[in-house]
Amino acid sequence: MRVKVKGRRELITVIGSEASVTAGEYIEVPVVSVSGKV
């Protein structure tokens, strides 16, 4: 899933599982691993 993060210009990719996600919904994602340019 690609999400818009407050304070970041580009979308970020979130990998995980969720039963249902709706456009405009607020999610919280604990950071476990980050790869690439931060």
C-alpha cells in the first residue's frame, strides 16, 4: 500500500496485512525496517 505521510512530499510504501482499508482512512504504522533513502 502506498500512503501519504504528513511532512513528506512523496508517498511511502507500507507492507503488512489489514482486513480492509478505505481511501482517506487514518492508519498508524510502527516502523520495523526502512530501506532506501530516508
